[in-house]
Amino acid sequence: MSEALPPVRRIVTGHDDRGHSVFVEDGPAPAVKTIPQRPDYRLTNLWVTRETPVPVDAPDYSREHQGIQPPENGTVIRIIDIPPEPEDPEAHAEMVRSVFASQFPDADKSDAAGKHPGMHRTATVDYALVLQGEIYAVMDDEERLMRAGDVLIQRGTNHAWSNRSGAVCRIAFILIDGRNE
């Protein structure tokens, strides 16, 4: 088994009564989900907005947020720690199906018969930034190895993530609600 990464620290700014900039929060992110079927997997929603443009003093909705997609006209920033995939492909496929059914029912899995059991699509523009480790971005017919510092701009495409290394990969995602035209 790989080694779990430390919790994500979230620092939030705001204004005091005089209008001066201040730090209003500093500590572990409060919206963390783990998956019992997949040790070392951790999804941390850091901030969720419900409209665009967003009022800069709007509250955070990360504790209430469910699913993978951001709210309509909103955004979500999350960090996911993705452990290496199990060596047994059938066990991995069953675990992924279970996770998507329970945690991400809003992900479009209609094209899931692709090359990876985690194939899914969202009507979003996503910025995916690898912070630590490495992971494969899997498309219908291609894949690319991403390492720390690499950024993927994912534009509503069918995709999956495949960690074939021996260590947890930490990746940050900024999802922006979109539309298919």
C-alpha cells in the first residue's frame, strides 16, 4: 500500500470592519471525503461558488456540495489524492463502479465502455494541476503521462485518471460550470 499524504491546509482571506484585508481562516480544509473501498483516496473540496460572476464576499458551499460537477453557473476547487490502481483489473473496475455510483452520480458515464473503468464526462472546463506524483490522463484513444507541475485543460471530454506508479498522486482541479453547444 502507498503512503497517505497529509491533509490539505486551506487559508481564506476577507476584510475586517475597517475594510482591511485579513486572514479569516487557516487550517485543514473542512470538506473531505474518503472512500472505504480505496485506501489513501481522499477528495478535498476547498471552495464552491454558486454563481458567476461571484460576489467576492460570497460564502463557501464546500461542506454542502455533493457530486463531481460544480453547481449550475458555479465553480469548485478540489484536491484529490489518487492512490495507485490495484493490480487486479477486475477488482479495480468493480471498485471504480462502486465509487462513481455512490460518490459521483452526476458524472456522465454513458461512454464508460472505454479503455478505463473510470471514464466519465462532465459539462465543465477543468484545470487539472498535478501537485505531487504522476498520473495518466486517459482519453478515448490516447493518454498522456502527467508529472508534478503539469497542467491539463479538460474541456468536456470523456476522460479518466490512471495512477500506475507506486505512490499517491495529488492533483488539484478547478471546475467551471459549462455548456455543450
